[in-house]
Amino acid sequence: MRDLLYLERVEQAETLLKPQRIEVLRQLAEPRSCTEVAARLDQTQQRVYYHVKRLVEHGLVNQVAERRVRGINEGLYQATARAYWLSPRLVGRIGQRQQRDEASLGYLLDLMEEVQSDVAALHTQAARRAAQHREADHQQAPRRAVGEPDDEPDLPSLGVSGEIRVRPDRRPEFMADLKAALQDLFTKYGGAEGDAFKLAVACYPDRPHDEDDRSRRGEDRWPR
């Protein structure tokens, strides 16, 4: 099960973005049969199987095992990834990119789109390397125990998040300090040697997460 699946095809998005189908996908965070999912969601097995079949067709769910139940072969299915991101390229940019002030939300929106695309591409690269390593390990050690966890290679990255408080009258001072700190980093590590890293900093007003926010994100919306 991958950490992330980045959806760049319209067919995948169309397959995923149906409320009942999303809930079926959530139930497949662990390997389950269509019968088990149907019982948990109080749905018919035929309806659940239809949704699972569509998810499998587009690579959103995998069949991970099969078992014999009352003389019938029953598949066990699991979600392909723990998180699913929709690429902004599914729609594409409408019109030309505007010139935006660095302190605007529009500039931040453009930056986040770029970061999302880069992170997804890097994650895909890391997943591909992990698959290659597992294949090499399997060829070298075919007797490896079934179910034994694999060490998934990762790419070096850093994420930092925190909260600061700035009075309105000190915002220009804060912005100046932030730019100066970043400029020091760019100057210190801006040489031609070493591995290249991209640095993006986002600063925006914090907001409370109320019940309406959770409902819009789909949390606790469907029965478990």
C-alpha cells in the first residue's frame, strides 16, 4: 500500500469522485471482501462489487488475496494508497497566469500547486525505486518470509510547521525579517556544488476547524 497516489487522468477522477465509492474506498484501508464491506455499509454485495470493480479497473484498489468461502472463491481488496491527490492539471489553467504580489493568496495558490506537483512526482519516483529494490531483494533472497515489511527508500526532504503571532503594526517588520533569513540561506547554500533542493515558504492566517469544515472535507460524514 503506497502512501500517495497522484491522479492525473480524468477517468481516475471520475471513478473516484462519487460519495458511495469514496466510502467503499475508505473501508478498504485494510484488506476486506465485498461481502465484509457491504455488511459494514449496509449495502448489497452486488452494489459494493460494482464499485470495487470500477476502482480496480482504474488502479485505485488492488486485489491482494483470494480465499475459499462456502465453495466460492472470494477476493480480498485493499486501497492502492493511503492518500489520493487530484492533480490541478485535470482541469488545467484557465487563461494566463497572473502577475501576483508575493503577499497575496493568489501567489500562495500558485506556489502550492507547484509544490503539490513536485512532491507527487518525487513520491512516484521513490515508490518506483522501492519496487525496484524489492524486486532485487526477492531475486537475491527468494526465501524471505511472506508479509515481512520492506524498507522503502525515501528521498531526503524536510517539512516544518508552526504558529507565530504578529501584531498588525509589526507585520512589515516580520516580513522583512523573514526575507532576510531566507536570503541568508540562499546566499550560504547557493553555490554550484552539492544536491539541489527547492525551498518554498508559506505564511498565511490560521483559522479554526469547525464542524462545517469537517463536513466539507467528508470527515465523519458516512457511517463506519
